[in-house]
Amino acid sequence: FLLGRSQHPGFCSCLASRGAGSTMVMSAYYAGQTSFFGDNTPLPIESGYAIILGFGAFFSVLTTILVYLDKYANGTEHTSEFFNTAGRSVRTGLTASVIVSQWTWAATLLQSSNVAWNYGVSGPFWYASGATIQVLLFGILAIEVKRRAPTAHTVCEMVRARWGKGAHITFLIFALLANVIVTSMLLLGGAATVNALTGVDTNLASFLIPWGVILYTAAGGLKATFMASYLHTAIIFIVLVICVYTVYVKNFSSDFIYERLQTVAGYSTAQCQSIFSSGGTTFFEAGKYACGPVPENEGGSYLTMLSGGGAKFGIINIVGNFGTVFVDQSYWQSAIAAKPTSAHKGYFLGGLVWFTIPFALATSLGLCAVALELPISFSEASSGLVPPAVATHLFGSFGSVMMAVMLFMAITSTGSAEGIAVSSLVTYDIYKTYLNPQCTGKQALLISKIVVVVFGLLMGGLGVALNYMGLNLGWVYKFMGNAIGSAVVPFWNLLMWKKANATGAIVAAWGGMILALATWLAVCQVEFGEITIDNLGTLNPNLAGNVVALASSAIIHAAFSFVSPQNYDFDSMGEIEMLEHDMSGLDEQDYTTEFLDAAKWWIQKWGWGFTILMVLIWPLLSLPAGVFTKDYFSFWVFISIAWSFVATFVIIVLPIQESMDSILGVCSWMFGKEAPKAEKTAEPTGADL
């Protein structure tokens, strides 16, 4: 019943028009449709429940089995420390895979194609580059965590050790707010897509989606989350390369997409009204469908980086995503879990691999949606339904299943990471700190598991609440920087600047948020004359609010710290206590000053280098091209295809290669043989980097 529906009849007519760049390609199948999905779903409702509950149960059972096989075959002890830190021994490939998985939200798969649908080629680029640099730069913090606080469990423990109770409570609130925002976007995008593809009620989908995450996260903790993340990432990349290959190699070509995009951008209002009409009456409205010139784009073309809307979105994207990386405990947790020899390289590799997901997926599916003139409405695009629409058009029911599975992988992997993050914050920063300072490891482990279950169930209620408020994925994505962007600079200064003081950190976080929200509301009132939910979700108010959040926070914290510098020695961070004497992953040779200095220099060089390349050099070099030529666009597409295939190979093969000793240990145990002894390799020194 999952694959029973055939492809849309209009598919063949579109293929027949290949090369007919000057003619309209909307097939008779879509004629008169005011939206792509409407009230019809490409998959039966049963398939929705099968995907949500079936895949959830399958991955829960599989991951739980893998965790316990590792426990019994390799002698891994499951303590509270292991539950929340994965033994602090995760290697480069798996660290990278986990970063990719955590950073692949529903928005990565859905919102990236929405901005391609809105702004053309600049949208996927700014989505990808604007959300990659944070991961690259976080590698610097990952090394400093190993140097300053090797026994920490959460970033808020570090805040309390350095700045005291007031700052601890402040940044605990911001960290939990980041988890809530990320989780809300997972559910908004996931529930909307499941509803559009299968007809499962949106509110019910919001409740059911988290259930599959709860079992393996509560059973195996962070290690189970990491294992599941690898499996999910592998599936996402397989679907990615299928989509990219189908659009630009198998069914169409870069030349065909180029010609169609130029044709669509060249339509007059009268032509658009004719295309989007029924019974002689048009339902076309400017901005409601992708038809005609693109506002604020060079020549009105989809094929240019000279895009006002794309640039504004890029700035919002950069600021907002600094908040959802630097303020999200799940990224600090991955840094804590990684081996010192793997932390910086894992984040760097993860950032480069992740770049291709929004860039290649949106460059293929997002632009293809415009080129084929699919009747996707602005409301559908804002809810993230561009990729499901194109996949359904290209592959029929199989495409709908692929998108649903791909999305489910993204939601469950990020959802489990958020669950463990909240669990750690509640256990170590609320329960142990304020409720039971003398708690044992067993008590902490029990609280951690309870919080995972409770948070997973509360996620559903959050999704329903946001749905009733009328908020969609695009709205929350643009807003997030206003709420948490002001905490970014204090978190950076926590480890990177000894003069940064507590008062400045607290005032910067709260003051920056207040100023950002006030600016957001004021710009909305000035631009539109009234404040409504729809108006607050537009570009200019969010652009202003996001910039004010980051800039004002930086200025406030710097001013307070220069007037009254702390001159912190970082000693108290290194004294954060563990509940159990679990010294796994804390080998002294991994924490030498020589190695950590060399690792920091390496990630600073490559992290800042690629940041400058992605947000300055690459876009500046593309500006003289103006509206892309056919050859220029072909090269652009070639980069996206090549990057996606290389990234897929690396992120699937490297974790397996690095974990071969554990895999062989499990296999030997299953067949009753002694596990082969892993050869000890020399620890890398500064010269090895």
C-alpha cells in the first residue's frame, strides 16, 4: 500500500517538453489547481502511521540491540557518566556523522527548498553557507572544552563554575529555550509534511512522531543517539543523491532547468494569470506562486546571486543559527563526548559534509519546482512542502515515501539529541545543583531516563500549541535569532576570553533579547502599519531583530568586561566533579598542552579559512556574473553534484572504518570467539596535525 499509487500523469508531458524552454510546461493534470496537494494525498493514511510508528519502532529496537551488544561484547559499562557523555571516546567519523545528523533538522530538508523557490540559486547557497560556518567555528570551542573542563557534562556547569548562580540560571533558561525552539521546528515541519503526504491529522502526527525516539534514547543514552544518528544520516544521504541524480542527470539536465527558470522569470502578469486560472477566472496573486520576475533579484531572474531577498535571508540565517549551535546543549554534549584527537576534526568534517544537504537538495528539488511550474502555493512552500511536492511529481508514490522517510530520519535523530540535551541540563543543572547535591550516579541515571520520556511526550503538546497559534516552519526559523541570538557572544566568551565577567554576561543576554524583540516589533509596525503574526514573519523585522540581538549583546558584554575584567584563570572549570569515577576517555596523553595547542591552531586556521571562503569569497566571486550564463549555472550544478557524492561516501564509510574493532568484537562475541585485540596506535602529537 506504500507504493501502490502511480506517478502523476503530468510527469510524462513534462518530460516530453524537455528542451522546449520557451513554452509553458504546466501539464493538464495540474490545470486549475490552487495548490499542489489540496485535499488529495499521494499516500493512504495507513502509510503515514506505518512510517511514524513502524520506522520508529524498528529503529528503536535496532539501536537498543546495538547498544546492548556493545555492552556485553566489548564490556562497555553503562553508568550515568556513559549515558550522558558516551564515554568521552567518540572518534572523528562518528562525531562528524552525529553533527550532520543533529544539524539536519526538518528545516534543512524543507526550508532550504522554500528559499530556493522564493529567491532562486542564492537561497540554497545562503542557507547552506550561513548554517555551516557555526559548526566549523564551534570546533574551536570543542577543543577549549577539552582543555578547560574535561569532566563537564553540560555547558551550564561551566557557566556556574566561572560566573556563579545568577549567570547559571540565566543561561540555563536560554539553553532550554534553544531546545524548545529546535524541537518546535522539527514538529512543525514534520507534522505538516506527514499531513500533506498521507492525511494523518497534524496534531496527532505531532504527538506520535516523538514516540519512536523515546525508547532508544531512554535505553541507551547518548551512545544510542549517536548510533541512530549514523543510520539516519546514511539514509538521508542516499535519498539526497537519488534526488540530485534524477533531476540533473536522469530526467532533466542543467540546461533544461536553466531555460525553464529563465522562462518562468520572464512571464508577464497576464501570462501568470492565464496559467493559474480555472474556468476563465484567475486565482493568481503576486507572491502566492513562483511565476514572473523575482522581486529584488538582478533582472528578476532566479539565476543570480544578486538577490536582495536572498542576502537578507542569509544574514538572518547566520545570526539565528549561531544561536541554535552555540546555545544548544546538544552541540556541547557532542564536543564533550568526542575524543580530544577527534573533536576539532569531527566538527570541521561534519560542517563540510552537512553543507551539501541544503545546497544540493534545494538546488535540485527547489529549483526544479519552479522550472516545472508545479502549482505550489506560498502557504505550502512556507510549511516546507516544496521537496515533497517535487519528489511526488518525479517519482510518484515512491517519491512521497522517500521524502516521508528522509524527513522522519531527520526528525528522530535531532529529536533524540535534543532529548538527551534536555535530560543532561535537568539532571546536572537542576536536580544535582539545586534539588539533591548529594545524588548518586544511579539516581542521576534514573532522572536522566525519566526526563527523556517526559520531554518526548511534551514535545507533542508543544507542536499542537504552535499549530493552533498559526505558526509555521518558516516563521519560527526566521524568528529564532531574536530569542536566543543574544546568548551567543557570552557563550563564546565563556571559554575564549578571560576578562569576560558575569554581570556583563547576564546583562548582555537579557538586554540583547529585549532590544531584539523591541526592534522586531518596531520595524514590523513601521513597515506594515500594524503588528500581526504574518507581518512578524517577514524578512525585514526579523533581519533587524536578529542583527540587534547579536550586535547589542557583543557590545554590552565587552563594555562591562573592559570596565571590570574578571581575569579568570579557568581553574574552577577543571574541578567540575563526576558522579562516578569513570575515567574512560580521560587519558592524560590526550590532554597535553602541546596537543591541544596544535589542535586549536589547526581548527582556527581551517575553521576561519572556510568561514571567510563561504560567506565572503564565494559570494563575492559570483557577483560579477550577474545573471548566470548557461555554462556558469552548469558549473554551479556540477559543484553541488560532486560535493553530494563525495560527502555521501565519506560520511557512510569513515565511521565504519574507524569502528571496525568494535564491530569485530561484537561479531566475535556473537559467534562465541574471543574478540580480536585492537592494535594500539600512537597518540597524535602536534606535528601529526
